[in-house]
Amino acid sequence: LEHLAYLTGANEAQYYRPDVEYERAERVAALRSALEEMREERPMHFEVLELYHFRHLTYRNIADILDLPDGTVMNRIFRARRILLSYLPSEMREEYAQKIA
């Protein structure tokens, strides 16, 4: 989840405060849950997120692996981020939508 740390607030200046740490832990748990649901329900979109954000592959590498044009890979990553938002709790969606825009 390090690559998506901006979604969990890990870079906030108040990172070491217990109340902030608790909130961050809740965000991480919600993000993990959302990713797991996405993996089960939208595997095609989860796959590109996994390759890009967790395996740190380039668009070109992903395109080669999936045998897709680069533009299709970029579009799927864009859509996958939007789909991920739909799996997050409603109170987190608006905040995260601004972060991934």
C-alpha cells in the first residue's frame, strides 16, 4: 500500500499523533477491504492497478504483459481508480476522489 500512501494520509505532518495514527489505520483497513472486493468483482481493473501501483510497472510493460495498446492500459488504470472509489466507504470517497483527480 506504500504507493497509495497518499490515500491513507501517511504523509500528514501529524502522522505520529495517536488519534491520527488510529484514523490512518482505519483508512488502510478500508482501502484493503475495497481492494479485496475489487479483486473479486472487477479482476480486469484490479489487475492493472496491481501491476501499476504495487508492482511498479510502466504503462508499456503492462501493455506488453496484457497484450494491449498503451492507451488502453492508461484508460483502464484511470477507470480502475474510479472503480476503487466506489468500493470505499462513502465518507472517504469525496476526499479520495480529489486526491486521484
